Amino acid sequence: MYDFSRFDASMKIPIRLSIFLFLSSSLIAQTPWRTLGEVTSYAKLPNGLELVAHSSRVRITAIAPNVIRLRYAPEGSFPPDHSFAVLPDALPNAPTIQINGDADIITFATAELRVRIQRSPLRISFLDPTGRVISEDDPRYPVSFNGPAFRVYKSMPIDEHYFGLGDKTGTLDRRDYAYTDWNFDMFGFQESTDPIYKSIPFFLGVLKGATYGIFLDNTYRSSFDFGKEFHDAYSFGAEGGELNYYFFYGPDPKRVVGDFSALVGRTPLPPLFSLGFQQCRYSYYPEARVREVAGEFRKRKIPVDVLYLDIDYQEKNRPFTIDRERFPHFEQMVQDLNQQNFKLVLITDLHIAALSNAGYKPYDEGIAHDYFVHNPDGTVYVGPVWPGPAVFPDFTRSAVRDWWGTLYTDFVKMGIRGFWNDMNEPAVFVYPQKTMPLDTVHYVEDRKTDHREIHNVFGMENVHATRDGLLKLQTNVRPFVLTRAAYAGTARYAASWTGDNTASWDHMRLSVAQLNNLGLSGYPFVGDDIGGFNGSATPELLTRWTELGVFNPIFRAHAAKETRNREPWVDGPEHEAIRKRYIETRYHLLPYIYSGMEETTRTGIPLMRPMFLEFPEDATLATNATEFMFGSSLLVAARLWPFVGPYEVTLPKGDWTNYWTGEHVTGGQIIKIDPPMDTLPVYVRSGTILPEQPVVQNTDETPKGPLEIKIYPGPNCIGSIYQDDGNTFNYQKGEFLRQAFTCEASTGALKIHLAAAEGTFHPWFHELKFTVYSANKPTTVTLDGKPIKSWKNSTNAMTIESVPWTPAAHDLEIRY
């Protein structure tokens, strides 16, 4: 695959880099690659410097003390600074820098990071303040250019690991694999399939607990190679566009993820209902079937918040239409379901049926205003998708996005609560490329470009338009938008899922790595099709996948046509009872989950996270791909293989508690477990204070009973709860409740402190129930110094019932 036969001895790089990305262009494959040579001069900039390397330029600027931006102009001039991902003034406070230079080396430093520039040949290294190399250009393979294409090589230590790149298949650790970023409709993808639906060109490098990140802000077809071409060097590059990348240094991995998410935009606070259980199928129709499914959930008292309608509710698969034969009373159905506290989410794909003189509003309006993507000859591009010949809005134009948003007017007035933008890679039924031609014409406002640049952001701009439109139609209602395709920064517009997975143990296992890497890539509000979309899950697999789904950010079951149903009751009473209990657990945990999601919107740290993100000091956890943390408190260790017999679970140092039984488990060891079908192993980290609520059938229902505060004493014992109305933006005006909890153990006592509540929101609860997991037996309990007598012991815990809640600070003391 690679031609290593010809080398330039002075440059030490292959003259022909026939790596997989560039095989698509014969010009690139046949043209010699060139480097920038040596630095001939440099000039200081307000927050960095500009290098001159003969006719080329390189700008290096400090965006933050630990964030550096690099832009390369091989022909000497920089294009206008534009990004679909990076928010203006995302990191507004540029740091103080120091620049020094001599005949061989130029140094550029902030208080937290040093950049060392070797003059001849040009080579850039990043070092920490002590002088330790964090990351460096590989000395054998300088940054290289070939016409519009480029490639960057970095040295790859033998024990460094790589994570991120969004929604990619395979292992959690990217080392030893290569990937392409090109959004692709890949029905039936498998563990080695690449690319699939999303392109997020950001990754983390982790070496012995120290973490850095690199974001290549380039929307063209790009690639990342972590050891396939060379065993000791990794590389990244693209077929076109600017070589423009950001370097982040932690060393804490949470800081890297947080800074990247700040740069490209964090997920907004979702509506509360979207964190409940969601039931979907391709497709629920006719109208009677939708009502039947809704009725069964309520009759069987299985909690659920959302039902989806896939494309079969539409007339001949045409977006923004209703099939009146299948759904003769559509508006009444929506109203009836709303009264039963169901939220309906409708699919609204971006391919508009090309129907002249048919009274089809989306087509007529789009044609009248010239809103669709064009061919190079000026005609409107037409491609086959679900409705047949279809046209595609040019979403990179603000006028088109504004118009697209108006198409939701009727559905919003009916009471539809969410929208699902599928097929937005964009997928077109032409093969093998499965998308529109690369020379189709787009406009980024007034700038003309082609599909090579826009393809990877087409889905992003689609949901950008949808969210903006919904906000204009309902200014004080949080939209729920779901997308399949994405680029970096899309999380600020829409939630996402992993696409058309398969009903297999492999894909349930694969989902853990996919969702964790999406969270690391600034995309925390994600899920997968529980039970698998393609094919039919066995009863046991569907049950175990439902258990696992409780601890995913989005908890949605989905299935393709001609496959077994996925509703919780389909496999008889035993499976129904287990699935119901776990769905109820999701609703018990909603105070913890919603509080965690609110924290995510402020920090960028995902709710579902790999072990190393929470325990960076333990290098052995860097490649742990089967366990994960749900928030900072819950460790989930699902059975992910259909093997008979026990499997190993690695518990980090410290004390842990079995979530289901309250039994103490010592950490810092590998244990073997063999959970039966009705048990998903979940462990609570010592030092956790976990809020839970009584079960409800949906998030519109007010819980009946107290808020339970579960306390697992240990070091740094903390917890919190966040509440608001779950639906509007009133929280931005102070209508929220935030309350922090702490506990401190000492000889013979445990002190629990409830800080004064912040905000003006009045929560649903008026009483608290405390459950303390401890082997010690209490002798006295006091609240604010006054004795409490209504407490009782059980095997592994003690409970205190009916404690009145007020927003004031309180102290609970338990003496042993």
C-alpha cells in the first residue's frame, strides 16, 4: 500500500506518501511531497509569532496558557480565518508569552506550556514547564504538503494511547489503527468498518497519566493513522483546506476535554423528558399501532417519556407531510398522547422531494428562492433518496437555515416535541459514493465552494437550522433535536446516536467504546439503538442491553423493519419484569442524571466516561474498555460477551459498594463476577452522596414521597442536586435549585452537611430520606443539634425517614 522505495536523504520522508487517504486523487498520488525547509526569519505577534520558511508561513499563537494554535500557509498567504466549529472568543483571555531565539532554536512559552521550534529543518515540539517533551513533530518526517493536501507526523512513544475521534468503530484505544473522516451512511457497519456517520477530528494522547489533545479544524476528507504506517509515529492530514490545528495540554484529561468543548461549544441543557426512556421503531404505523404501544406502556406501568415516528408517517416518504390514510386523525392522536404525557419525536429528513406543480410547499418555496444545492452548470442537484428524486437545502447559507426552520411551524403548533434529522451525511442512493458529487456547489454565505469542503458539516448545518428554527417558534422551550451526522461542535445543536447498529453482542460491546469516545470528543449527549437496529436480538441480549442502556446518556430502543419488536414486554413475564425494574432504576436515578447533565453543560465533562478520565493517576486503566463511569460515582461493569462463566472487573483503589445490595467491596484489585441475567454489576465509589427519587411513569409526573439522599462515606465525600422546570429557559433567569452535600467521617461520628440551596426554583420534594451505607451502628442522630428518633438499621445501611426539607443549610450528625 505504501511506497517506501524512494526517500529524500536530507528530508527523510517518503517522496510518495500513498497512504489510504490520498489514493482517491491521482494528482496527489503522483506529485512529490515537499516540506517547508528551514526557518529563515520570524516576527512576534501580540500572542505568538509568525515563522517564515522561504515562501511559506507558520503562525503559532497562544489561545490560553495551555492551548496553542498552529496555522500553516505553504504558499505564503493565509486564507480568511473561518471555522464551522470554533466559537468566536471561546477562550478570550490570551496569556502572557515569552519568546526567545538563537541560531538553532526559537522558544515560545506561557506559564504552563513551552513551544520549541527547531529552525533547520522546521520542527515543533511541545514541552511542559519542567522541559519534559509532551508531543513533538517526528524528526524523520517533517510536516509535508502536496498541492492542496498535507500530512503531519508526530513521534509515538511505545506506551502512549489515543482516544477520541468521535463515533468510530473498534476499540476504545485508537493505537495501531487508522481512520478516515468522511461522513458516510453505513447501514450494517461492523467492528472494523470505517468511516461511518460522524467526523470529529479531535483526539487525546495519554502517556502515564499526562494528557494532551489535538484538534485538526479541517472539514475536508481527512485521516488519522496511529501506528499503521509507522510503528513509532502517528500522523494526520487532509485532502484539502488549511492545516490549522489546536494543541491542548492538561495534564489532567478532564481539563483537555473541558477546554476543547469550550472551544467548539458545549451541549445545551436538554429537556428533562429526553433523559427518560425512549421507544422507537422503523416504523410505528398506522395510527392504531401508535396508540396501542402507548396504551401498553401505561397499562403495564413501564415508565416511558418518548415515542418516535419514523418515515412511514409521511406521505410517500416526503418530509413535512402526513400520510392521511395511515394517520387520519394525526392532530388528535398527538393531543391524546400529550395528555398521557407522551412526547412525540418525528423524523424530518433533509431530502426534499423534487415535485413540481404538486403543491408540495418545501419544494415550491425552496425553488422559488433558489435555496437548494446546485450542480456546477447552475442546475439544481437532484439525487434519489427515500421520496425518490430529491433536492437538498444549502444549509451553509443563513437564509436557507432561516427558511428551513419555518417548515416546523405546523408540527410545533400540533404539539410535536422533538425532531430527528436522519440521513444528513448527506446520504444519497447512488453507489458506491452514497452521497452527492464532490463538485456540487455550496455557498458559505457569499463564498462559493464545493462538496469537498461542506460534506462533513452538512449534517451539522442541518441541525443548526432545525434548532434555530425551533427556538424562533417557541422562544422559551428547550428544543430536542437528534442527528446522525456531525462535525466537531455539533453537540451545541443536537443530541446524537451511533446509527444503524446490529442486534449482536459485538455491537452491544462496541457501543461502550463508541459512546465513551464520543463523550471525550465533546459530544456527551449520545446513545445507541438499544437492542440493535439491524437484525433481531435474542431475549437475553435485549434484556442485558436494556440494563446497560440505563447508564447511557440517551436511553432509546429502536429496530428496523422486519425485525422482532423491541418493546419491553415482547419476550414474556420474566424478561418484562427485569426490563421494567431497570427502566424504573433510570427514573429513580433521574436527580443524579439530570444534575450530571447540567454539570456537563458547564464543564464539558461527559456523564458517561472511560475509567482513565476519572482515574488518570492509574495508568493501568488507560486501556480499560469494558468498564466505564456514569458520572463520578457509579462504575458499570456489564457482561459484554455471551460467554458462560465469570469475567474480571478491575476496581480502582478505594472502597466501593455494590449498588444493588449495599455490600462493601475493597478496591485496588481485580475481582471475578458471574452476574445472572437480571443483574448488571454497578458499584458506588466511596465518598459519594447520591440523590434519588421515587419512581414515576414519566417526567411530567410529580414523584410521590421524599428525595432520598444515599451516602457512601469516604474521602472527599460530596454530592449535589440540580433542579429546574425541565422544559424552559427560566433557569437562565435564576429559576433553578442547586444544593451541595458533603460528609465527613471522624472517630465515632459522621457529619453530613447540606449547604444552603441556590436559586429560586421550588422543587417537587418537601421531605428527605437519608440512607447511610456503613457497617457502624448508630447510637444517636441529630439534625442541627436536635435529636432525631425516627431512624432504623438494616444489614448494610441505616435510614432516617421524614426529614423536612428547607432551602436553608442543615447539619446531620450520626454518632456511633
